[in-house]
Amino acid sequence: MAMLCSYQKMKFKVNNSSDFARQASLELQRGSIQTPAFMPVGTNGTVKGMSVDDLKETGSEIILGNTYHLMLRPGDENIKTLGGLHNFINWDRPILTDSGGFQVWSLGDLVKISEEGVKFSSPYDGKKIFMTPEDSIKIQENLGSDIVMMFDECTDYPTTYENAKSSMELSMRWAARCKKAHKTSSALFGIVQGGIYKDLRQESLNQLLEIGTDGVALGGLSVGESKQEKLEILDFMSDKLPTEMPRYLMGVGKPEDIVEAVRYGIDMFDCVLPTRNARNGQLFTSEGVLNIRNAPYKMSDDPIDANCKCKVCKNYSRAYINHLDRTNEMLGSMLSTYHNIYYYQSLMKDIRNSIKNNLFAKFLKDFYNRRNLDMPEGPT
Ligand SMILES: [Zn+2]
């Protein structure tokens, strides 16, 4: 049954579902997106190697901007002066900005975390920076984000129950401060932490719903835990996440990880894999990953993927992409990135259509069969 839930700043409507998997529309201040959705990552205000026209051609409806990188260069105040991130990069569709928490966490020992916020040195000029949850919200609002993420501490993996608990509790106190600091008409998403501990995940979700959030993100996954541990958390959360708001699994992932998470009811994804791997010669296809650097492709007149309808597969051979890669030509990275993003967006479209048409079970069977993979058990 379709559900409609209106928020002051966004509208989310589930159109169809198949067990936990669902197809929904998310209306934001700069347009609507269809979910399950994949958000290409635009770290420095650009999805590497892709013009905005390219991105639109691939069917990308929303992209992700990195608060941490943009605040350091060229600076969020400068971007605000230049008309905001959308104007600066010439992208008129929705943008989700991360909070900077994950990047700061990635600095490891170089960052000092206190109740008030985080202290670290800029990797560019060594300048000491102190960032609070309030600063993170302010920066994202300066950028003009459509979906602002609450500032959190990503829990280490592996870690003890006690450490995961105190880390989660700090993130929840920060979440309450983010909620208070948030002033614009953007949507605000909270992030569930708690590591691999189910009761901590439940507690984190309860607190976020109490604080008030427009969407729920699952953070602190894909940080080193086993696939089984990740699936157990997804399985545990699948019937606890509110059905009337979007669910976002941060930093995921490979095509099979996305397909798997959709089965547990996840609506939104972001990952650097399609862009980063393209630059390393790894191309995603309907039959699995192809390494274009491999010798047999040197003389192959076939397209990257005979089932792909993108302009790269229509017009260029594996041999040509192999040649561009071997000669370090920038066009090689550009064409490979275009194909990979197109592949991801086509996959999302196929997922959405299959849910809409009540064919998701068949989609799953075909997806795993084509890759010669066993289909995992799915939600229990
Ligand atoms: Zn293609």
C-alpha cells in the first residue's frame, strides 16, 4: 500500500514494495528523486571525470558533496559568496552533503575528539581546525545542500561494546545539537551508529527519532566488519526503521552489496567505487567486473558490455579503452567513468522497475545467475 508522509522540507512517498524492498519518490527543494537511488560522489565539487551533462545523461538525479574537502578548498564561505554549491558547479538537481565526520574519523590519530567537537590539522597547509556539530551544519548550509547530514563520530571497527556505546552516545548528543543548529529549508538526516551491537543500534535509532529527523542513515558500516556482520545489522534494522522516511546506507558499495541492501529496505546509496575503480581499469558489467588492462582486451573489438546502452559501449571497443588506459590518456578515465556511472544508474533503474512491476524476485534471480553467484538468504 502506498504511504504518504509530508514533512515541512521534503516529501517521501512509497509507491510499491516487495517484502522489505521498496520503490519510492523523494521530493526535495530542488527536485524529485526516485529510489532506490545511487548518488555519485563529487568530492571536490566534481564527480571526477564527469561533466554535469554527462551525469544527467547517465540518469543521476542526486549527487553527494564532501563537506570536509569543500570547507578546506575552496572554503564554504567562498562557495556561498559565489552563489552556493549548485551555482558554483552548475548542477541544478539535489545535492546531499556528508557531515565531514567520516573524513575526520579517517584521519585516525591526527584528530582529537572531545565533547565539544573535533580538532585536526588541514592536510593542505597544516592549519589547526576545530569543528563542532554546529560548524558542520553551518558549512553544509553555506554550501546550500538539499540534504544535510548530522555530524557524527564513526565508530571504530573492531572495538569493545563499551567504546561503541560511548561513541554512539556522543554522536547522539551531537545529533541533538545539529537539530538545534539547523535553520534552512533543507532536509536533515540523522545517522544511526552503534557498531555491530544490535541493542546500541536500536538505542541510537530511538534517540534519533526522539530528536527528530527527516531521514535515517546507517553509518559505521563497510568500515572493516565482515559481510555477515553487516547483513546481521541490516536484517536487525529492516523491521525497525520507520517505513515513512528514507533510509540511506552510507558508503555502499559494490553492485551486489546494493542489491542485497535493497532487499532489507534501503533506499539510498553512495560510493566512490564506480568512479575510483574506473580510473584503475575496473569496469562494472552485467556479468561482473572486467579489468580492461588484461591482455586479451588489447585486440577486442567488443564493447565493454554488450548489454549496456551507454554512449561508450555504443561507440568504442574494449581495445580502444585498453589502449587509452595503457597510454595514460585522460579520455580513458573519462570514458570508463561514464560507463561505470551509467552501469550503476541502469542497475538502480532495473531495481526500481522490477519493484514497480512486482518482478523483484525475478530480478534477483537473474542478477545472481548472470554473475554465477549464489543468492544470499535475504531478510529473515
Ligand atoms: Zn556502457
